[in-house]
Amino acid sequence: MSQPRFLVGEQHRILDREDPYCAHSQSPPVSPSCRSRVDWEMALTRGLLHLVLLTLCWGASLAEEGETVPMQTLNCYNDYTSHIVCSWADTEDALQLINVTLHRPAEPVSCDLSEDLAWSQCPSSSCVPRRCVIPYWNFSEADDDYFSFQPDWPLGDQLMVTLTQHVQPPPPKDVHISTTGAHFLLTWSVPLRDVQRPWLSQGDLEFEVVYRRLQDSWEDGTTLQCTSSHVVLEPELLMPSTSYVARVRTKLTPGSGLSGRPSRWSPEVHWDSQPGDKAQPQNLQCFFDGVHTLSCSWEVRSQVTSSISFGLFYRSTVPPREEECSQVQKEELDGLYTRQRCRISVPDPGAHGQYTVSVRPRREEKFIKSSDHIQLACPVLNVTMDGDSYSLHWKAEQKNRISPTFDVQYRKDTATWEDSKSETLQHAHSMPLPVLEPDTKYCARVRVKPSPGPYRGIWSEWSGEHCWTTEWGMSSLVTVPSLLSPRLNRKWKEKIPNPGKSLLFQVGWAGEGERGPLLLAPCLCPVTSCLFL
């Protein structure tokens, strides 16, 4: 789809209310004249009425264009063998209007929806995570990977600017109101004399003055047209005991041979246009200040600006090389649109009288070095028992040039991983465990990352948890014969009760007059207690 073009010189409308020269636009139809200062001084007779003069520049705060959500959330890691894994996100609001695709030069990357972001956090509350797997086998330390996002269809706007047809004169300054008696004099100046070779002359300009009561809107104000830099407000034009406010703007005279629009004084306009592609920038306008600056502005849906950065590109007749306008600024309008603006320096208006200006998405790239963004595959863990001791063993993919560092954790089944014991090992693939409690369930896990050096990265995913239960501790019991000396053994035997006298034995008879076999009563205490009585 071709980018839309907007030629300013073809059609241009300024919605404006023109009033007769030095005449009021509202009733009562009083027609004050632009009097000389001598006439004005003779007419002033009454008290002071304070009029507050508003500035003509935009009052909205401007902020430089920031990084888009896809660029902020983009992170890519690789196994340094066969593939690269990228994770990024876009916003739900932006996806309603436009979809962007990740590109790794010079091909688009296929990405799938994901449940969460793997390595970053989304700055928006309505993120849609994506995960991409890029097959790649030619890894080297010299790899320089650049990733970018591009909209799925062309976006942009273009405009041909003829300076004489797009003039916006500078606003008046030094606005002042003074009084003598009942008359008020409003004066101002235009900064043309500050320029050594002004492109505009005083004869090219006229002025529009609007004044209103403080509680009224500007649409309900009174308008005066004047060619001089002052105007007299007579008593009959003002209501008594009422606060007023006034403002002035500069306009081009009909006979100047120039066209454009008046200087700014806080424009406010709202309307609904015909339906179209809501993601496209619109209302691209450029106006030359008649000195050395071409100011351009355009509007974009606020949802689109979170995913796409628009730039202003321009070329003059000489040289024809296209350049990008720097320091694009933006301001929120009504929550639905964002107005972006940029200023182009015009070094020589006479030699460079025409500019071609266009708005389109800026090319943004993010450098991600492969050797610094490695995430190895998780190890495989198992547990072995050698006698009474336990050991952890794991296997990890061998990388010829990457030295691994392992993080090993183990805990009781009743504890949490936050309370577990942790060991960090380099090069090792096993770890003996200390003495564990008998008949207790334990769990362990391990992960790996490149050791500090020419290759860097993040920890792998944890291996699967490996759990086991230790055996009952019978082997910890010390047998008496192996611990007692022969002397102690003899003393122990001497203390054995006589079966005929001890109550611990019972005598059974097979029959009357016959002595039966002796039966040992069962030992009711633990084995260790019985042995050491």
C-alpha cells in the first residue's frame, strides 16, 4: 500500500471569523478606530481595568518520544548451538489497530503467543507476550544480531511544502495594557526587527485582537482587526466592574502575496472525520515562521504511539538528500489522539523555498550480542546412595568453549526453596551431601550458567525436582561386642540374673514332676536400652 501524501499547496482552509477593518464582531455595533497615540492620550479620562493577556504559544507540556513497548520488553537468548529464543510483548490496545512483526535481518520471525514474559516486565498493564524460536547454527563471538519491529502494513504520510504558501508569522510579544481615565490602550510588538534580514516585513502583517470577559469563552469574545501595533478600547465597549482578558495574534495581509495561517494562540478544535485506517498518522501540517524555522505537526492515535515511533523526514530542493527531523515532541490532546511536532531549520529561505515532508515509522534496532546472552539447557539430576551417605549427580550439555557454573539446592520436603541450602560449584558434576536425618524426605534441584569470562548469560531453568526418603538409621546403632572390651564384657555377663531367681523368667512344666524349658520374656525396651542395663 502506498504511503498517503498530503500536498499543502493544493488545498488549504483556515476556519476563521473575519471582521471589518478595525471593527467589532459583536453587537453593540460600535466601531472604534485605530487611533494615534496623541488622540488616545487626549481621550483617556477614567479608572483602571486590569486585562490579562494570554500567551500565544501552546501551553501543553511536551515530552520527547520514548521507546516502544515491544522494544522495551524484547530480550533474546540462545543455547549457542542451534537456536535463539526471543521474548517480547505488545499491548492489547495497539493490537486492536496494528500488529508488529519481529525482524532479524533480513527476515521476519515467526512468534507465538505466550503466557508470560520470560526475562523482562511489561510497562503496561495490558501486555500480550510473544515467544519466538529462531533456528541458527553459526554462533561465534563476533556475531552482532540486530532485531527490529515493523508494522504489518505500510504506515506514513507525506506533504509538499511551498514556503510562501505555508507561512505562519511570529506571535506578538511585549503585550501591555495601560489606562488614563476611562480609556484603555493595548500595545504589542512583533520581533521582526530582531532579524538582520527579515523575510517578512511589517507591511505583510496585520493583527487580530480578541478580548472577552473572564468567565466567557474565546468563541464568545469580541474581535478587532488592525494594521498597527496598538488598539484603543473605549469605555462603551466594556461592561463596568467586570474582569476581561485579551489576546493578539499576527496575520498575513491579503496584499502580501503570502498565504498560511495566523500565529498561534492556543487553538482548540474537535470534530469527527470520515472513517479510515485508525493507525495512520493524520493532519500533517507545516508552517514557516518567515525567519528560519519550519514547524510541522501531525496526530496519531494514542494506542499506536505505544508500539510505533513515528519520525518526520524531509528533503529540500537542494540538496535532495532526505533527512530526519530530530527531537520529535508529543502532547496528549484528549486521550484519543497524541499530537507530535518537530521543527526543521531553514538556513536560507530564498535558496530552499520548497520542502517535501513525510511522516512514517522510525527504524529502531536493538543490539543483542550472542556471546553475552546465553541460556544453557537445564541439567539432568539424580541421587545415589553409598553406604550411609548420599550424593547428587547431574549431567549438562557440554560446550567446548563455555565453562559451566552450577547452582545446587537441597531441602527437606517440609521446607521451602527460599529456606533451602545452596552451593555454587564450577566444573563439578557431583556433590556429596552431609549427614541427613533418617527417615526424612529431601528434594534437590540444579541449574547452570556460563562462568564469568568471554561468554556470559543467565541461569538456565531449574532441573526437575528430585526427591527421595532417607532410610531408618539402624546402622548408626553401635553393637556391644564391637565397643566393649573383654573385661567389660565379663562384668556384663556377671550381672546377668540367675534364671532360677529372677522374675524376668518364667518356668513352665511339661507335666507334673517334670521341669519344662525356660522361656525368655520379651524385652519391652529399645534394643540399645536392653543392651546397656
